[in-house]
Amino acid sequence: MVQFHEHVLTDLLDDSNGGLVILSSGLSLSSLIASLLLLHSPPQGSLLLLSPTPPLKQRLLRHLRSRSASPLQIPAEITADLPASHRHYLYASGGAFFVTPRILIVDLLTSRVPASTVAGIVIPNAHAIAETSTEAFIVRILKSLNKKAYVRAFSDKPHAMVAGFAKAERIMKCLFIRKLHLWPRFQVYVSQELEKDPPVVVDIRVPMSNNMAGIQKAIIEVMDACLKEVRKTNKVDVEDLTVENGLFKSFDEIVRRQLDPIWHTLGKKTKQLVSDLKTLRKLLDYLVRYDAVSYLKYLDTLRVSESFRSVWIFAESSYKIFELAKKRVYRFVRSDGTKLDGPGKSTTSKKRKLRGEDNREETASGGSSSTGVIVLEEVLEEAPKWNVLREILEEIEQERQKATLTGQECLVEGEDSDSGIVLITCKDERSCMQLEDIITNNPQKVMQEEWEKYLLSKVELRDAHTRYKKKPKDPKGFGILDGTLHVTTKPNAEVSSTSKLEHDALLAAVSEIRNRAKLEKPGDSIQPHVGDEGCSNGTKGNNKKGRANAKSSWHRNSSGRKKVATDANQAVPASEDEHVTDGLVSDGYYEGNISGHSGDRMVLQEESDRSESRSVKPLPPLHFHALESDQLILDTLKPSVIIAYHPDMTFVREIEVYKAENPSKRLKIYFLFYEESTEVQKFEASIHRENGAFESLIRQKSMMMIPVDQDGQCLGLNAYMEQQASSSQNSITRKAGGRKEAEREMQVIVDMREFMSSLPNVLHQKGMRIIPVTLEVGDYILSPSICVERKSIQDLFSSFTSGRLFHQVETMARYYRIPVLLIEFSQDKSFSFQSASDIGDDVTPNSIISKLSLLVLHFPRLRIIWSRSLHATAEIFFSLKANQDEPDETKAIRVGVPSEEGIVENDVRAENYNTSAVEFLRRLPGVTDSNYRAIMDGCKSLAELALLPVGRLAELMGGQKGALTLREFLDAKYPTLL
């Protein structure tokens, strides 16, 4: 454990009530919580850890096992599958447990948790706490039952703690915490320890290509133009609308948080601009992350999916993005050497014709002097970082070989020998897979593979688009199937014909690929080779980003020709004597054969066989790690060299902590940045943003006011409101001398599944008693006759789609006299179900208003209530419960549950109405939706209805015409067989 963790624990343990600790991102929060768990002993009571994320839970368990923790110190997990008696025993055992907030709050309300035996609660994600969250509900109930229980909350996201007005202070009041502990990276103890023995850092700035720099400049110009349009709405804080803030995902949350309350008043253009800013941020990120072909493919999907509604595509600089992206991949020229005029021309010097090695200089013959051939030339611009990465790896291996020969390599303490593994970190799994492919194979072959997949995908999409269209009568042209396109130049040719020629040239390139594949038949010695799990797991990462759907591999057969497989599940030809070493995927990160040196030599031998054009130097054993997997890789792998291919501030801090924990470890770090790119700007801005967040928290801490009682206990968030209510009540002295009236305690029966929402917490804040049970009918039982089914907006749409809502309303109408459908809106969003322009006059199957209307017509006793927020719902419940009896818990549980004899108790429909008879009545002539209920009240059965005179029928049915129609139907003669 690092020294500053000891200082954090010392400050935290000084206060018996607990505290809130905010760390800089990457300072090993899991290690800190693990140290806190090791200090816990069973005699103190049970220690409950609320809802840690799965990666954090894995890190905690790994830290505890590495420190040889006893079984009692390793937290067990309390789930809903355990019986209630067993959960009660665990709560009283004094151990440490992982428990979800929903299970714990239900156990607290049902008195399954012995509050006196709970030592405290640990909350690892304090930044996600709000006044209405279940965690705040748990702490409020626990503090009311056991004031000595402590609450220790942690967060390693300081920028999330300053989002909103006095968020840190409000969280502390919700959790009944008095002290705030801030530990930024620039804190004295932290900086001294991390900078005492720092690792060797090599900062490499790789210049971007001209096309990449042009694309980046164009994207920033388009983003700036979109931001200016958003500023014109005068509904967003202008200070937040900067390009620097637009580089982060939190920018979308900032803008939506400001616009959600007025979202229904915004025009379509403003709504689209918010979506466009998110798309542009992805374009900036993908530019430095993925290869040129994948980037072009992503742009093609955007052109198709967003061409009609997007605003950014019509910006002045947007065309540069598409044109420069094309220039990175291919260009068109004429066979006589002249450049093709139009948007497809390029000035890039690195070119290769799509002709094959044997027929590269082949030209078409038989044309007239006015005929030229449009030839597609490949550019396939490689990422500048690729060559730099290979040079770094070759340099690392050379240094190690020299050190081994001279005997200067010393052993690391605690290890038998230096593993020599080089750790390469990327943002996602797809980048890891592609880098491994580039290191193993020739980068040109990898780009060629991506290029052919891109061409084939374009043709497949074209075939799918034109499959049901009529074929043109005239042929498209001559020579397309041979890989060339003959065209006659005319001085009056239109500009639009250029794009058609380019399209036909792409089709010619695809035809050439297919023809070449037919000629390359596998030999007798070729055996099928199916892709390993590295490819299948890579497919998962690719689909997430919308890229190529599989990893394909190049293999060389006995004849020396190339064969490409474009599907991970497709058989790939390979020779018998070929050594193919695929990467392994384990625990969410990409691993490149780290078990020994023999496998790596196999990879390098294959590399030397494939790259005859240049000399290949040996490379060290490699391990690829995806940062998005959030795995504890440093302590497991213990690398000596780390290459940050995609630098990340959090991972840099983890490296610093790892070096501080292992001061004798020789560690060298390479940072690869694109010079003058948004990658550098985003990395520096993340540091500035975190420092600014801590400075804001330091100012808030100096002015923070936390109310406490006489015993020094925090009073919580609603203490002032409760005190004000009591004083106002005592001020009324004219009513019986100010004596407070005895108020009965209101109670609400709540379904167990509803504790995923925050409404039970708000109801408890308002003074209602919450009774959690498992209900078969309804979500909330307010009285013996009122049953409420609560729906959020998203849940309402899904319930209509699945048909679940119809069944729920049917059961409520069957067992309760007043069934209620509560439609609840979010407090920070607009209280608007649909805009007025979207509501039509006709009933349509896709309209939500039409569905609600049909639901009310089918269930006339159903009452629909619209609620603006959680607090508005609580006020509505108070109004509904006025002058009503309190619900019975035992009866509510039995509603809808058949007994052993199959009889359902309290079945309103079975007692009062015969459903079949009601349906028969509504189908009789003259009976309508407006009079059938009056007929049911006026007669008890269909037999009695048949005997009523016309005058009585007219009274019940509200008219003489309907009564005569029904009487004539009932008295009509029917034919017989006699």
C-alpha cells in the first residue's frame, strides 16, 4: 500500500461518523477500500458495501487475495436468492458483504436487518448519489435505528462532484456525513510519493499526415459552426459551449441537462445540432484511433444514415472531411497519366494500382484516340503511429539484447527474472486487434485486407439496394468485368458524370478482386484453418463501433499467392508447415502470447517469411490491453516497458501508483501522441478539468455548512424543513392553546420491484410508512379500493408494445374498485407527452394517444393521472388517501393469488359481474358504450332484461329508438327444424 493511502485512512478513521473521500482519478480507489476492509473486525459489527461496479468488485477481491486476507475479511454477496432467515443471520454475523441497495432497503423496512449489529456502510460511487436515490433512503433509515453506524463514501470522479449547485454538500447531507476529505494529484503527500522515484518517460510526438490534419481542421470548423448555431437559441449557458468541452462525453450531458426542461419547445434544427455535436466528437476520436479505410467506411454510413436530417453535413467545411478521407484511401487517374478532373483527384505521392503484381502495367487496347481508361489507384495511407510503434519495439529489443550480452541486466527484487513483456495500451479491443495484426503482418497487407473488405461491402450493399429494381435496357459499358472502364471524353460532359465514372471504377476494382480470387485455387497441401476466439471476441468490439464485422487474416500457400478471408467464421487456407499464432483474448483484454518466448519466435518467423521486401528485426514479447475493459493489468502482468498508444489520464495515474508500490522496478513508458492534434488537447484538458474541479471543491469546503445536533450527529438534508414545520404548528395558539393534533400515520403498500425507482424514498420523506410486499396486482395500494400502476414514459411505451399494460389494467379493474394508471414524468425533463402538432384526429395503431384512448374506452373505470415529478406524485398520493381507510397488508398480498381450491379472494369481477354476460350485453342491438352501464345497474341478469317493458328499457337506455330496437330483437321469432 502506498503511503498517502495510509494518510487517507488515518483522516477517515478519526471521525467515528465516517466521511466523504474524493480522490483523483486513477489513484487506486480499489486498493484504498481493500485496506479499509482489512481493518474491519467481526466484533465491530457487519460492514455493508453498497452496489460496487463489477470491475471495482473484481479489483477489490483481487487486492484482498493478494494481501492474504482471511475468509471473514473477504466480502460475501447477499442476493435475493437467499432466504430471508439466512440473510438475517448474515447481517448479524459481523462480516463484510456486497449487497445491492434494493435488497438492503427492503430488508431494512421489513426489520430483517438487526440495525444494532451494523457497524457501517461503504459507498464506493458517491458521485452517483442524489437526494432521491435508494442509498440516501438506506442511510436515513439506518441512522434513525442506529445513530452510531458510520457511513464512508468514496469517489474518484471529481468532475462529477461539481456538476450542479453545491452537489458535494448535498450528498454529504443526504448521507449524514460531516467531513469532506480531498486528495487531488497535486496534494503534498500524493505528489511527493509519486514523484520520488518516477519511471522513465519518453514522450513521442508523431506528426499527422496532411490529409489527417486537413480532416481535423475541417471537423473543428464544422463543430464551431454548430456551436454558434446552438448559441443563437439563447437557452444554453454560453460558457460551456466551447470546442474544448466538446471533446468529452460529459459535454452531451451538460447540454441535454440544460435543454431537457424545454426540449419540447425546441425546433428540429436545434435538436439535430445537439445530436450532430456528438457525431462530430466521434469523428475526431476515430480519426486518431482507427485506420483510413475504417474511417472512410464510417463516413459512408454517416452519409447514408444522416444525409437527410443532419445539419453538419451541409456546413461549408464538411465536404473536405469526405474528400480528404477518400484521398487517404484511393484516387482515380487516366491511363495516359493525366489526372481526372473533379472531386476524386488527389496529390498524394504514395500510390499503388489495383492491378495485381503481375499485370500492374496492363492497359486496355482497341480504343480510339478519343478514348481513355479510368484507373483506380490505391493510396491506403497507413497511420503514422504504426511505423513509429514498430521502431520503438525494435529499439526495445535491441537494448535488451545488448544488455544481455554485456551482462548488465539486473534482476528485479521479488522476481526470479524480468519477464521482458511490453504492454501496449489502446482504448478499445478493436484497436488492440488491429495493432496485433499490424505487428504480426505487414501493415500494407493489413490495409489491403481492409480495402478489399470495404469494396466488397459496397457492392453487397449496392446489390441489396438494386435487387428489386428493374434492370436498365442498355448495358453499363464494356470492360467493367475486366477491371477497366473505357470512356469517351466529351468537352460538354457534365460534372455529375465524374461521380458515375468513379462509381463504375470501384465496381471494376471489385470485379478484378473476384476474378483474381477465382484464379487462385488452393493446392493439395492446403488445409482449412478456422479463426480462434481472438477473432470472435474481436467481432464483438467491432460491432460496437460500427466497423468491419470480423477480423480477416492473410496466409501464404505453397504457390506463394495470397488468399484473403473476409469472415471470422470462414475457413482460411494455410499450408501444413506454416506456424500461425493467433492472439488470445482473456478477461476482456487482448493478449499476444505472453506465456513464453517460443510462441513469440514463431510469430517473428512467420513475419520474416511474409515480408521479403524488407529486413525484419526481432521484437520483444507483447501484451495488448484495452483500457475500456477496466482490468487490473499492471499488478497481474508486472511489465517493464509500457507503450501508451492511446494515452489516458486515469491509466497514467495507475502507472504512477504501480511504480510507487514497486520502487525497485525498472519501468519505462512511451507516450505516443499525434502532434498538434485533438488527442493532445483532450489529454491536457482532462488534467486541467480535474484540477479545476478540485479547486472548486476546495472553495466549497471552506464555505460548507453541515447542520449537527447536540451530540455532534449530522441532521441530514430535511432537518430544516422538519424544524420549520414543527415551529409553524406550535405558533397556532388560538386552536386549543397550540396543542398539536394527533395525526394518524399514513401507510402505503409497495411492490418489491418498485424499489428500483426513487418514489418510495420520496414517500418516506413525506412521512408515509412504506410496507414492502410482493404484489400480484398493481404497484402501490393506497386504500382497500385504490390500486395504482405506475409507469414512466419509457416504460409506458414498452408496455403498450408488449401488451403488458392491457393485462395489468384488466387485473386492477377486476380486483379493485378504483384502478389508477399513474404516468410519471422526469423532474428535469419537459412535462409534455407529445407536441400538439403530433396529435392527429384519427385513431392510428402507432399513436400513443390512440392507444391510451382505446384503453380508457375498454376499461371505463380506469383513472389516468399525470404527474410532473416524484414529489408531485407524493402530493397526489396524499390527496388520494384523504378520507380513505388504510390498506390491509394481508389482503393486498392475497389479491390475485388463487387458493388451494382455485378460488381467488376479493374478485370484484366474479362477485359483481359476469364477464361473459357483459360482453354479450354490449353486442345486443341498441346497446352502446354510453348506456350499457345503466342497463347493468337497472337489471341483475339477462333473463330480467328480456322481461322488461319498452318504457322501462327507454328509461335505462336513454331513448325510445334504442329500446324499440332491443325489444324487437328480443321478441323476434326464430326458425325451427320442426
